[in-house]
Amino acid sequence: MDLNEQAELLHLTRPDGARLAVYRREPSAPPEVTVILAHGWSAFAAVWNDVLRHLPADDRMRVLTFDQRGHGASSPGHAPADMRVLAEDLQAVLSTFSPDTPAIVAAHSMGAMAALTSAATGGQTTGVQPDGLLLVSASSGRLDLSLAGHSPLARVVGSARTAIAEVCTRAPRSTRFLRDLLAPSTAPRPTTDVAAAWFRAIMEFDVAGRLTALRDVPVHLVTGAQDRVVSPVHTCRLAAEIAHARVHVLEGPPTGFRARNQRCWPCCCPTWCKALAANGRCRRGPPTPSCGPPPRCCSPSAGRSAP
């Protein structure tokens, strides 16, 4: 995809006052499929730019990226931080900007949680659901390391993270100053109190056992074999629950979000887009090439075990 042409900046106002920044890239011909990219925690829409360069050249594909509320150029709104709010935002983007085509949602981390929450709630707000999902570093829940069932060391780390989030909530100016001093960045970042609020929402997120709505939706799961942020065991749990999901595992040391997506998105997207364009809906077909063998933990029994 040629990124030299500036994406069209649109805005979507939500009922609680949040104003979402949406970036639309329209094809030269009438679109046959829409690809929506949802970023993760403390990121912003432009993290997908490297991935967009690897999309197949297709003049019938509409591409939408957007800043999650409180991230990038989107305002936070007044609703409490909750994955159901992000799920409703995703549904609103789907229904507003891709009403005329099938849609594929590619989502990373917190964005993947929003997509799964949308599936778990059945699209309660708009009734709109995507025709295919590509979820990177995804989880169905149980991310809070401070809870029982984790090792003593993990629980200490989890408790420390919770304590830091509390400090960020109570002293946003001071913690933002320290963050910018110790870890400066030219990329836009949410304020520390907003980041802390969504961190707590991630810790409370849990859709396990509530994903039957995905039984007829093609799903691809991407994980890094040595991902230390969202470990592969979370992908294993999802693979155990979404039996038809195709798992892509990247071996080697953690290489970050961009590299994982650049390697796996091109092998998943073309088949889907052709099927969507030909059939007007997403249908299961022969397995696409995998970026790596399924992890050993992805047996039904191991997939349900605690990390």
C-alpha cells in the first residue's frame, strides 16, 4: 500500500463526549472489503504504518485506523475505563465507516481485547460484528499477576504494577514528569492517569467462556514464542476456546509489535480479502500458511492451565 497519500482524518463523537480520530484510506475503485486496525495500550494509530506498507496492492480495499480513546489524537471522554467502552467504540467505527462492505479487524493487545469483548457482548450497541479477526498478543483475561494462582514472584510484580497505577492516578502531573524524564519519547502517549485507568481495565478484563459468537468467524491468533508482555499461554487459552482459530507463532527473541505484524499480516490478509471480495462474506477456507508451528502449550488441556 502506498502511504504517500495522506489518509483522510475523520472524527467520531461518542455519547460520553469522547472524540475519536479515525484515519481513512479509500481505494481508487469502490471498496469490496474494509480492513480496520485497532492498536494496543499506550500506543496510537500510526504504529500500524509499517504494517500498512506490507499490505497487498489492492485497489478495492478500504483501510481504517483510529486512535483509541485517550490515546493519540482521541479525547478520553467521561465514561469509566472499561473494555465494554472500547468494544462499543470499535462497533461504532465499524458501523459508521464500513457499512457497505465486509470488514476484517486486525487488533493488537488492548485492541484485541476490545474485539473479543465485542464478540462476548454480541455487538449490543450496534449489532455489528466483523467478518474476520486477526488478533496479535491477545488474551481472554486473567492478566493480573497479583491474583492467586501465580508464582510468588509474579504476584510481587503484579502488586507492584498495581501500586504504580494507583500512584499515576493520584499524582498524574508528577508521574508524567518522571516518565518523560526517565523515558522520553517523541511519540504521543496518553497521560499517566489515563494510561493507569486503562491498565486497570486490562487487569479486570475477562471474556473466557463467552466467545461462542465467533464460532462462524475466521480467527487468526498471532503470538511471539518469547513474548514477555502477553505470554503465549494466553494465545493457548484462546486457541482452546476458539477451536477453529489458526495460530501463528513467531520464534526467536521478542522483536516488538511492528516486526510481529509485518511478518504475519501479509500471510493472513490476502486470502481473506479475496474470499470477502468474491463471496461478500468471510468463509472458512483451506488453512493459510503459518508463520510458525503452533506452540506446544496449545493442546486443549494445556491451553486452559494457568501460566
